[in-house]
Amino acid sequence: MALEQARLLLQRCEAAQRELHCRAERQEQPESELPAAVLLPYLIDSRQKHKLLGRQLLVLDCLLSLLETLDPSALEDSPPTPDTGSSVRAQWKALKSQYEQELAEVQVLLSLLQDRMVAVLNKKEALGQLLLTLEHKKEEMKEKQRIKGEMAQHAQESLSARLQELQGAVVRGQDSLRVSEQRVSQLQEQLDTAHQDLDTWTQRHSSLLQELMQLQGLAGVRLLSMSEDELSVELSPAALSPGLQLQPLRLSLRWASPGHFTVELRCAELGLPEQAVTGDLRAALLDLLHLYLSQGCLLAEIQRLHSQFAIDWRPAERKLLFLKTASVVCSLEVGEGYPSKAGVQLLSVQGVSSQAVNIDALRPPQQDPSLSEWLEYLSSCPDV
């Protein structure tokens, strides 16, 4: 009977221990979130209770093992054991006082541990702030290093570009210097040539002055302009023949070499081409003036008719074209020595839309008609 009660008690203790473990496991999750100052005393107290309960269970297990080895009949015949309750209470009190003393020491240690944990937490927070500050400073240093590297790279690129520009400028300066030296050489050659031309021009100028002094002595000769190798003069027929109404004859004299010059007439009616003259300038101008006067009457009449009719004088052929209308053109021939030794003859009439015109029947009523009378007759003739 006693053995069964002991086993039943052992089962109840084991059930209570399992329930205690399950309750502790259920409380671990919320208690894990408690601060260390609350959780540490609880864990120490639970550990002590577990140890005490384990000892009691060990004693109970030993008693049960001892009871199993003893004979039940011997147990019934054995004398009753003395009461040991006083000794157990004394032992329990001693254990209780020891427990209270150790609990006080644990509380002191816990307060010290709590203070140290607070100090550690403060140091940890300070260390975290320091680490954060160091991290910020590290990022700032990296940013500064990056900016410094970019600036250095930019400066290096600018320096390289500037160096290339300077090298290009040096090359361009050398090219410009070489071109300038070539230009100076060319200018020196041009200067030497200009000195030679100046000497030649001085000689020509001296010869032109001499010729000009000769021209100033001629009557009816007027100097219009003078350049390095050309003279423009005007010959007035009125100086030799006052009664002849002729326009002045203008001509240009160009010197090809000393003593050699060319004469260019500016009178289309005279019909003389540009000609080269060698020798005395004075005699050449007088010959031209006498040639102009020899045809003075014809030229004066042609110059006068230019303002009245549409005519075209061709001195080389001694032919005069009279444009009566836009489609009718009359051709007249002026004989050599007109008007004293020769007359005017109608050669053809072109552009008449009707039947052919009898040229022999066309003649002014005068006996020896002049060029002016011919043009007046043709302009008023209805058959033309």
C-alpha cells in the first residue's frame, strides 16, 4: 500500500514538473521581450526552484528504490521510526536563511550588473553615435576625394588642352615666321624691281618732259593728261583754219621705248588705225593735224549730220549708211577728194518691201548734190 502511494506521488511530481516546463515555455516568448533587470531575477529564482525540486525527486526516487528492495512483512514488524520533524525544520530554516542571504547577495550583484548594463548600453549608444559620425565623415572624405580627383582630372585635361594649343600656336608662329620671311624676300625683290622701275620711269619722265616742251611750242595743241608712259593731247583745227567748224581731234601717245611711241586716235570718222611712230613727235602731230584738215569739210559735214540723221560713216570704205526706217538702209559712196574733186553716189537701197527700186532714177534735183542734199532727198523721197 505504501509503495503504491509513493509511485502515485512520483507520477504527480512528474506531471507537475512537465506542467511547469510547459508554462515556462509559454512564458518565454513574452518574457523574452522583458528588460534584463526584470528577467534575470526571475530566471535565477526559477533555476533554484528547479534544483530544489530535482533534489526532492532524487530523494523520492532513492526511497522508492529502497522500498522496492525491502520485504513488506519486515516493514510491518519493524518498530516505528522516531519523529524527525524537529531536525527537518531546523535544517529547513538553515536552508531558508542561507537562501535569503544568497538572495540578498544576488540582488546586490544584480543591481551592480544592472548599473554595468546601463553603462554598457550608454557606451554602446555613444559608440553607435561615434560610428555614425565616423561613417558620415568617411562619406564626406570619399566625396571630397572624388571631387578632388575630378578637379585634378579636369585640371589635367585643361593643362593638356592648353599645352596642345600652345604647341599649335608655336607651330603656327613658326609657319607665320617662315611665311613672313618669304614675304620679306618677295618684298625685297619687289623693292629692287621698284627701284629699277623708278629709274626707268625717271628716264621716261625726263623724255616726256622734253617732248612736252616741244608740244607746248605747237599752235593748237593742248595737253589733257599725262601718266608714266602716256600722254593725252587735243589738236584744235581752229588754230590753223578758223573758218572750218571741226571738233578737236583727241589722241593718245604711248611710249614703247625711248624714241618710239604709238598714236591712238579717238576720232572714228578719220578712219586711221593705231600706228607706231619713230622719230620727231612734233612732226608726227603736224602730219596728223594736216591729214585731219584735208578731210575737214567731209568730217565737219558728217559731224553735223550725226545730229539730224541715223548714219554710220565707214572711213576705210568711204561709205556712209543711212538708216531711213527700221527696215530701209541706203548706202552712199563718197568719192576721194570730196567736195571739190569728187561727189556722192547712191550704191543701193535695201529693205524695200515693194518691187525693186531703180537706183539710177533716184537723184536730187541739184546738179552736184552734196552729202547733206542726198540725205534730205532720200529721207523725203516716197519711192524709198
